[in-house]
Amino acid sequence: MQLQLLILALDAALYPTLLAAVVILLNQPRRLTLLSVYLAGGLLISVGVGLGIVAALKGAGVVHNSRSGLSWTTDLAIGGLALLLAVALATRADERLRRRRAGMPEDSNGGHREPLSQRILARGSVPVVFVAALAINLPGAAYLVALKDISAAHHSTAQDIILVLAFNLIMFVLAEIPLIGLIVNPTRTEHSVRRANDWLSRNGRRVATTLCLILGAFLIVRGIAHS
């Protein structure tokens, strides 16, 4: 079980939006404060909602074990959606859909604007960054599956808390390492994060496609095995 949670946590950790947020915050005057606030907000909402979901699932008794109907059907459903998303990314269907959308905002150069979340983070306000972190870091697919797995294992409350905290510490590693780096070696950290972001900008679609394929295949194989 722990190995499967680790796989899900690593998949969730490679979250391009998180790295983009880190790059934006590193360019602000109060970068250490803002990145700390963003990480605190992200962990607060992610851990809080995660523990709430685990408690709700255990209280309702709907996931008795990994072979429960809700457990393996959830794996198959999310796995199938992940594979569909991988196909959409690989065929650039998402780009064609965006081009067909009417009223797409454009910047002064005629290109698409940055996502709203990134424009909000660029304002450099502590309260705004904290609220944005709460909105951006709600549980994603891999995390929701992990929460379902944790509830199905019927650990003690203390073990549930430890597992949720550990999952989140891995999931937010792209923010945690730069934060430590800002304290130890700010200049090198800035360069490293920018290089990583440049590489992700060039290869982001390939990375996202691969992650969706891995997650989809993993969940479908596990769902079939437990059905």
C-alpha cells in the first residue's frame, strides 16, 4: 500500500502549475515571504481537505477495502479519464478546442494571456497569494485516489494523519526545495528553478502526456486486478 501511495504522490508532485507559481513568486521583491505563504496555504487546504475526505469515507463505510466496488470502479473511472487526457494532449486536441473558443483574451502581442491564477500570483500581495494557494491546490485526481486508498486501509487516525502529511510533503516538493534553496543559496536556486521551468515549457506537453499514461495504466491495471 505504501509503495502505491508513493507512486501516486510522485505523479502528483510533477505538477507544472506548481512550478509556474514558484517561478512567478521568485520574481517578486518579497519572494521568500510569498513562497512561504503560498506553500503554507497550499498545504493547509490540501491536508485539511484530505483529512476531511478520509474521515468522511471511513465514517460512511463505503470503502471497506481495495476490492470494494467503489474502490476499483473509482480506479477504472479515473484511470480511463487519465488515458483520454493523455490522448487529447498527444493529439493536441486541447489546443484545437482553445482555438475554437470564442472571445479568447489576447495580450498586446496577439498571443493568449497567462492563466488567471498566474496573473493573480504576479500581483505580489501576501493575502492574495494565500487565497490563490487555497484555490489552486484543491485535491487532484492522483491525490483523490490516494485518499480513497488510505481510507480503505482502515489505519488508526494517527496513521491516517501521518500518511496524508507524508503524501503532501512529497506532492509539494517543487515548492519545498526552492524555499529551502532561497534560505541556503538564493542565486543558485533562482537559476535552477528558471532552467527547470524553461525545460518544462519546452517539454511540458510530453511530460503531462507521460504522467497521464502512467497514472491511467496504473489505475486501470489495479482496478481490473481488484474487480
